[in-house]
Amino acid sequence: MPAEIEIEAKNLDKAVEKASRRLKIDTNELKYDVISYGSTGIFGLVGAKKAKIRVYPPDTKVDEETEEEEALELTKLKNAILQKTFGKKRPAKESEPVDTQDYEEAARLAEEALHRIVNIITDDAQIQLEKKQSRLLFNITGGKSAVLIGKRGQTLEAIQYLVDKIVNHRREQRLRIQIDIEGYLKTRKANLERLALRLSEKAKNTGKPVSVGQMNAYDRRIVHLALKNDRNVRTQSKGDGFYRKLLIFPKKTGSYRRRQA
């Protein structure tokens, strides 16, 4: 049996069932990555296509580095598609006052877009909107929350990216959009803050820089802010593209290490 196989079907559930029958294992025990959820298109950005999953038979080890490379390639492809679709636009501004009528229209568009995307993926999900000056905060509950979040939050990240592009690609004033699912972002923020503190201690104790790995802009900002007031370390993003490494450097004062001696 090959190390991994790809299964296509009309939708995600049918693809999972098909894989389950083929491998003769229960759907709950099936290990798979979603390549495509399948859709008839979202506002013309994505063409119609079947759902497609990559299935790992039992006892197959998943190569984490390969997964990261695939995620980066998908991000590059997504950026290329949106760049080709929208063309080069002048970046929307966040600092200018938001026109009330324009704000309400953007909120309506964002909510409609989010509903359409979520309904393609799962049923019975509830979406709540909180409006804050130049921001729209959406919270999704119910439905298949784990599927909406995706592995390492990649599906949630893609949903937010699409809604942001749909709303802001022709706007002069950028409207910040944040989408959360069952408090996932709050939990991730707390985990990243703990990770930042732990790795900063490692950097100070060893006197060597520590890498937090490839992270999106939102996650990097959490780590930067968590260590902002620590005078014994500094943080720096490194690399190109949306996913960049974040490094924690110990400051060369020597005072911290002497205190620990």
C-alpha cells in the first residue's frame, strides 16, 4: 500500500467515507489532510471543484517538514491567484476616520461572505458580529469547528484572508477583520505567550538566539508584544513572504547570566 493516497468526491464528507471504505478503517481513525473542500466558487475567486483529501494509511509517518513546505506553496499560490484577480491596488489606509454608511456596507459584505464560505464547509454554524470603530470581529460557534479551524489554524487563516480581500481590495480605508472560532484565537494567544516566555528564558540562559519557527504576521505580533518589556532579549522577524521565522536574541549585557550564576 502506498505511503499516502489522494481521494476525490463531491464533498468532504463523501471523500472521507470513500477513504474509509477503501482502507477499511473507521472514519474517526482516519488520518488525512484536506487538499480541497470542493465548491462551486466563492464570489468568482475559486472555480468549481471536487473535495480532495490526502489520506495516510495506518502506521504511516507524516513528514512535518513536507507539510510546512506544502503550506508555504499553497500560500504562494493563493497570493498569486488573488494578485492576478485584483491587480495592484493602492494599500487601504486604517488611520482615517471611517464613514458610517461605508462601514455598514462593508460589515454587510463581510458577514455575507463569511456566511457563504462557512456554509460550504459545515452546517449549523452560528456567526456573531461585534462592530468596533475600524474593526469587525466575528465569532463562529457550532458546526464542525475543528474542520473550520483546520490543522494549525490554517483553514481559519485562509477564511479570514479571503474575507479580508473581498471587503478591502477596492477600499481606500482598510477595515480590520478578525474571525475567531470557539475561542481558538484566545487559546492560541495564551499558548504563544507561554512559548515566548519559555524560549526567552532559554535564550538568556544559553546566550544564543532561539528560533520560534515559521509564523504568520498575527502570531509573530503576539510573540513580539509578549517580550516587548523584557530588557534582556530582543525579537526579530527574518525571511520573506507571509510566513517568516521569528528569532529571540539575548542582549549582550551579561547582567542576566551573572545574576543566574
